[in-house]
Amino acid sequence: MKEYDAQGDIHIVDIQEEKKIVFEWAGNHKVTISFTQEETGSTIVGVKEEGFDKDNEHVINELVDNKEGWVYMLTCLKGYMEYGVNLRASLVK
């Protein structure tokens, strides 16, 4: 993540071609990215991230930050895949 001067390791748990990618990162966070083909030819991309500490007083802020991060990443991916446009670094806080 060059825009944020950040880096980290991920551990791939599972990959099912054209169906899902599962990986772990940031300690105990597990992310499942799913791909669902629609009859119209569109693909629905879903993201589920687990591992947040519900007892942490800042958990709501963490959830909102991560949600915003996934929206940003998926928006950038859509722009690149559909229009060849690089949107990265345009929304850095």
C-alpha cells in the first residue's frame, strides 16, 4: 500500500478459481472475497472480513475504516477492469 506507506503479509487459505479467495492478514483477520456470476454477465464481488475484537472500545471505528478501505479497493478495481483507469491514491486520507 504505497499510498499509505504501509505493508503487511497475507497468508492464502483457499483459492477456488472464479468462486472465491480466502486469506488471513493483520493477525487474526480472515477475509473471504467471493465472486458470483449473474445471468446478465455481470459479476457480484462480496467481501467478508472476520476477526474484529467486539470488546475493543474502538471496534466501530475499525469496522468503518475497513469498510471504507474495501469500498475504495473495489472502486479502484472496477475502474481499472472496466475502463482502464487508475484511481489509486485519489482518496488518501
